[in-house]
Amino acid sequence: MTIPIIFAGNQNVFDGMVISVLSIVKHTKSTLRIFLLTMDLTDQNPAFLPITEGQRAYVEEICKSVNPESRVFLLDVGEFYRETMLESPNAETGYTPYTFLRLYADRIPEIPDKAIYLDTDTVACGDLGELFSVELGDAELGCVRDRYGCHFFGINYCNAGVLLLNMKRIRETGLFRKALDACAKRKIFLPDQTALNRYAKKKKILPRRFNEQKCRREDTVIRHFSMTIQWIPFRTQNIKPWQVDRVHTVLKTHCYDEILEDYLNRKPLFPNQAKEKTT
């Protein structure tokens, strides 16, 4: 089995990509085809540096250490973003513009007819082959209900941090283009996620073990470190896997320590975060 996986982001989330990939190869021995979608947006924000070729090679080295047939591809989709979203009312939200990059996957011929999309704050706890093997039929995507959104925006409002993508169907229906068009025209709360929920003709609702947004359970396949809410007293909490001390002290979680220790040992050897040309 060959499993295509899509990540999107800039250099600020490279640590998350490394942790996620380390967790994936711990549990998944299948051949991986990882697509890193990125762009140079330093003219808008000096911090928006693209993922570099050196970083791509580093992630590929991790994958090939477990399965020599695995490959990692670096794809600059900045041209698509500038054409469609640069002047969007959603270009500046609480999230970076890189959250929209997943919606350009249908324009990339290298991405096959079925793929998994993962946010960079996800940690695999089981074999991703279990998720990839889910049959989608004519559904455009498979997704898990959002922990909070399903109570406020409809029972089948899903979280977009983990998606099983029927790329063949998405290219036929134009789902991603419809979502981008909506985001380009008017302000939307959680724009890319909400637009996907609104314009998907058919979604397959997946069990929560494929996108566990609260805490790891015995059957969890993917743990997503998304924002959580404490109601009394009200406050939000957004702890990420690379914030190792907070994972330990606030979340009281140590079940990922083997992966996080590997990450911390590797971090001083990460490729220099210089500005390089992407391919």
C-alpha cells in the first residue's frame, strides 16, 4: 500500500511536521508519498518563509529510514494563492494564510485520486493505513465532527484538521474551487473549514478515533492538538505537540514521550531555516 499524505505550512510549523512524521513512521510501515505545500509570503509578513528543500530532504530521510520507497515532495503553490486569495477579506484572520493551501490540492497533478490531509499539530497513534482504507464511494471527503462546531453549526459540521480526500471526486465537483471562491468574496468564520462544510455535496462522517480532539483513547489513530475550551471559568487553551513542557505540565500527558524525545534530540540538527527557492 502507498499512502499519499498532504501537509501545508511555512517554516514556523516545521517542528510540527517533524513530530507528525516521526509519529506516522512509528506506526505506519507502508510506503508514504508526502506532499509539502508551501509558499513564500515574506512580502506580506517577514515570518512567512517557505519550507525549504533542505527541510524537505530532512523529512524524506525520516520516512526512508523506515521504508526506503517513501518519498517527500515540496510544492510551491504561492502562485495559486496570489491569484485567488491575496486580496480576500479572509487573508488576515486568527490563522495564517497557509491554512488555505490544502484547497489547491486539486490543481496539483502529482497528488493522486485519494489522499490524507493532516494539520501539523496532529500526532499518529496508530497505522494510517486504517484511515486510508476507508471507502468513500461518491463522498468528496471523509471527516470527523468538530468537537465544538457540531453543537453550534450543525451536527455534521466537521473539523478540517484531518481529511480523507477523494481527489477524483473533488476535481469533478469543484469543491475546493467553490470553497476558495466563497472565501475570496466575503468574511467567513473559520473560513476554509466552514466553506468545506458548506459546499461539500457529500461527506462521510468518520469515527472520532481518526481525529481525536480531546485526549487520546485506546482506539485513537490520530490525536489532533486543536484548541480546547474550558467553560468555568471560561478560557481557551491551544497547546501544540512541540510545546513539550506544556504537554507535560498542563495536559499531564506523557504517552507521546518517545516521539517528543526523538524530536528534541533532532531539533539542534534541523536544517538551517534560510530562505531557499522551492520547487
